[in-house]
Amino acid sequence: MPSKNMLPKGARRQSVKKEYREQRTLIQDRAAELRAAGEEPELEDLTEMIDTAEIMLHQSPYKGRAGLVTDGPSGGKHPQEEGTATERRYPARRALAETALAPDIQTIDDLEPEDGVRSFTAEAAAEGMRLDAYLAKAIPDISRARVTLLIEKGQVLVDGVLGKGKSKLRGGERIEIEGEPRPEPLHATPEDVPLRIVYEDDDLAVIDKTAGMMVHAGAGDEERNRGTLVNALLFHMGKNLSGVSGDLRPGIVHRLDKQTSGLIVVAKNDSTHRKLSDMFAERRLRKVYLALVQGEVEGDEGTVNLPISRDVIRRTRMTTRRAGGRTAVSHWRVLERVSGAYGRFTLLEVRIETGRTHQIRVHMQSLGHPVVGDTLYGAPHLIKRVDGGEPMELDRNFLHAAELEFLHPRTKERLALRAELPEELERTLGMFRG
């Protein structure tokens, strides 16, 4: 027999789940933004987004029903408690900010080095805090990620002992930071890296980029940022590159993913750069890619017109499953259906109207046919043989920018350029056919 305090049938699923989920999504988005900026989200960064009053029913729909009190002054559930001042049977939930208020940490503004070492004493309010959390608060100009890197490299001592990020402070410890706590600004450095130059004149150049080469430096240490396309351009072309995109990306008008090979156009002066940028924005260039995808694609041609936005959980990925993304259009056509010892694949020609981050890769995933080798979007790391033989591993994506066609910004001459499939992709395709 159901209890008299049970909600009526049909109303039992009434809850604040929808509103809670909306708030949780906002919190996750905010946390992801902070991490993308190199900062570890702190409690106070997130609690300000939570207003429990917005996700709670302001008045119970069952108020006044005999035997059921849901919003009496004492918070109890018995009718006889109405109008009384007795203690709540269950303590009220405390706001998130009240349950775990962070201590008020004084920032250190005059952290001057002595013989390359910055030292200071942890204040008493740091008692119970993790070392990494305290440093991020005490020195707000550096991010939590940078603090973690300093600790991992052994550049932080606590009372003369190598510090650990998760170790708790007592307050009063002597903390020493060796070296510069703030990373040096990224800059491009000329490097003698071989380049395949498909076309070059006084205004622009078109390069056949190899897979594995980053276009320009990004987050990370100096070693990771070696061998970029920009570094190679600076060596081969010197200062004859446009400055519209800044010192870190001279000449760069558009980009290709690190593991994507093929044609990329470079501007040698600011006027050409702006004109090329307008061409890309107004879709007056023809860009064609070759992509080998997993499985057999249904149909001979089609168009994917799905907006693309950043994945809020895995920030290195893009997705078509979130509202409010940027317009992205990809036209595909089947060139060959491949079947062999490694299963079925489809070689596609893909023409893109827009140039969103990971556009072809995420659009192919949306069709259920990820690009071969693209493990970020669901392709297998090892490609197994149907007969159980030795599997094959492709250490790059089977995606190649094969054609680029546009009018020269100054001469108005039509340039139609092509880059053949790299040797490793031809070899892989041959194995799949065999």
C-alpha cells in the first residue's frame, strides 16, 4: 500500500533535474574555458555561477495538502510542525560557497629574485592548502598549469626539500622558486628545415606541408615547438613575410592540422595577406582534400552541413552535437571503394567551403566514417587484418590537401595547384587494395 506521503502518480518524476543539468553544463563550460587558457579552475571561479534559488521550486505544488508539508518554517515533513519553531529534522543544505570557502591568501607582488631564486614564507592562512593551489593564489600572474610544471621540474623547494603539488602546507614554510616562474613568450626562430615549395613569387608562396609538421608554435616547451612551418619559412624567406598575424605566425593566412599534409598558402606582404584573407572569408578559393575513411560510405556523393563547435569535455576535439556552432560545409564524392585484407574503406574527394578547425575530420565522424588513422575521432589505432594476420598502424591521418585554386591577389592570374599523395599514404592505400 503506498504511503500517504508519496507524490501522486504522474507527478513523482517532477524534479529540478532539467535546471540542474543546465547549471552543470554552464559550470563545465566555464571550467573547460579556464583549462583551455592554461588555468586550473578554482572553487570560487565556479560557485559564483550557482544560484540554488534558480533551480529550486519556489513553492511546493502540494502546499496545504493534509499529511504533507514540504515548505514549513522548520523544513520538517509533519503537519504538526507547521507554525512551530522546532529544529529541522534534517539540516538545510548549505550553499556551495559556504561549505568550502577558500582562505583569504595575500598576493605576493614584489617577488624579486636573488641569484636566480625567489623565496618567501607561506603565511599562516595557507595551513591545510595544497602547495600548488597556494602558489597559484599567492602568485596570481602565473597559472596553475605553470605552477604544476615548475614543481614537476624540481624548481620548487619547501623548507629545502623538493615540493610536491599535492602536499599540504602547515603555514610558515620557507618556499623557494628557482628560475623564472613565468614562461618566456613564444617566438619563432629560423630553422633549416626542408620545404617543398610548389609555387612562389614576390607576393606569396604555396607550400606542400609534410605530415607531422606544426604550422606555428603553440603551448609547450621550446623543444616541442621546433621544426614548425613558420621556422622553416623564416629560414628560407627571411623577413619577406607578412606581419598581419603577428610575430608568432608571420605569413600564415590559414592552417592545416599537424598530421594533415598538403597545400598551404603563405603571404609575403600585408596587402597580399589581407586580400587572401578576404578570399577565404568570402569562399572564393577552391580547396580539395583526399581522405580515406573507415568503412563503405553509402551513396556516391553528398554534403555535410553541420555547425562545428568546441567539445566542452575534451577540449582538443570539435563536435557537431552542440548548439550554437560555426557554420561548416563539406562536399564529398567517392573516388574509389577499397576492399582487401584489412577490410573495407572509401577514398573520398572532399571540397570544403569553410575552413573550421578539424572540419573534414569531425564531419566524417558525423557520417559514421572517421578518417583512417584519426584516433581522436574514433578511428582504430591498429588496423586489423580480416584473416587475423599482422595489424597495421598508421601514425598519421589519411587526409591530404591535394588541390588549391584561386585568383592571384595582384595579377588576377588563376592559379591551379596540386600536390600528389605522399609516399606513405600511397603505400598504405596499396596495402589496403592488395
